[in-house]
Amino acid sequence: MPHARIIAARHWLLACNLTLFAIGAAAPASRAAPCMFAELGEGRVSDIVDARSFRLSDGREVRLAGLEAPPDEYLAAAVEALGALLRDRDIVLRGDDDAPDRYGRQRAFAFLTGGDQPVQIGLLKAGAVLRGLDLADRDCAASLGLAEDEARTARRGLWNIRTVIKNAESPDDILARAGLFTVVEGKVLSVRQTGTTTYLNFARSWTRGFAVIIPKRMMAVLEGAGIDVKSLANRQVRVRGWIEAQAGPRLELTQAAQIEILSGSDR
């Protein structure tokens, strides 16, 4: 990693740790926090596995729901930030399903014992990780989105690095993220329908430029979320998801939480 990026990573790691310390030391609020699902168990954190996973002293591995890891060059700092908050701490796990994922991990929200705010909120507010897309509960998902918004607006943590959000006008840069969770921002130049699929095109070259794919089944979902797809032409939007490599970089919408309309916003 270039020297400038090392300095930047250290700078945001310090900011992360200071924010996480404040969150961990704060007294529980009287009002119940969002994401307060049924209790799935408790334990002591013994090891940090990666930027969003840890292992308990009884051997269970937990994957924090609602989060995605930052780009590779900031992973080490994100892992260290998670360790600063959780290592050797007692936690309570909450969630809507205790079934393990395909890797045997328990997907859950983690709360420091005695606290009423999920660790996920703290990590997002610190700018240590990205908001993910694996939440069905709208109120919980909205709270995670607000936490990320706070960090981004304050340029806290990874949001102090401007290249975290990819520019829709740089398709080669986006294509390099094929198969990876990525946040992209840009102006929709056109909205086109081909068969049962709608495309948001961010370049005049439909084949090589970045485009968002919207399957027919998603049109009603977006409409229900108050998003008129046809009105998105010439508007600035932010999208997130996994990049697919076709003739040009593509990102498919499978839920409304993947797209944010930014026209009129200063962010």
C-alpha cells in the first residue's frame, strides 16, 4: 500500500478507535434501540476472525449481520477496530434466526453486556465498515443506514478516503471490483428497457459503461419504496452491491435498499 494510504489508514483507525471507545463506554439509553431482536445467546469474544466476524470462547463463530467489509486496503484497520471494541468482552447475541450460514457462522447482532445499541451501529458510525444488504427488518436497516450516513457526512473512518465510493464515470475502476461488494455514485444518463429488464445507464456507451440492472420483479418493489425508476434519468444516485463483469461493469438491484437518490443532496 502506498505511503499516503498507510498514513490515511492509520489516521482513520485512530478515529475509529476513539469513536468506538466512546460508544463502548457510554451508559445504556433508556429508549430501546432498533435491531433489538430475540436473544440468541451470550458469550465472551476470544478472537477476531475478520472485519465482521469473531469467535466466542466456546468455539462459536459469529458473523455480524447488516455489514460488509471495506475495500481490501482498509481491511487490516477494520479488523483492528473490531478487536478494540469486542476482544475479551462479554456480549449478548440477538437475531431473527439462529440457523448457521453455509460457513457454519451464526449471523446475529451483537450487544455489549448491559448495552442496548448493537455493535453494528458503533462500527458504522466509526466508519469502520460498510452497510450491507442482508436485513429484512426495515427499521433496523434504516438505523444502520443513518449510522453510515453520519460517518460519511463527517468523513469519519474509511469515508475520509474518497476512493471508497467509485465514480460511475470510471468503468475500468469499477470493473476491477468484479465479484466484490462496492458502492458506486454517479449521474444516470438514461433509463432503458430491453425485454423485461430495465437498465440505468451511467455512460453513453451502453455496452462498456457502468449500468444498473433492474429485473421486472423489482419494479413493483421500487415503486412501493417510493422510487419512480423512469424519473431517475439525469439524477445523481448512489448504489451498492456486487459488481458483475459483462461487456462493462454491472450491478443488479435485488432490493430497494441498494439505491439512494442524491439529487439536491450535498453529499
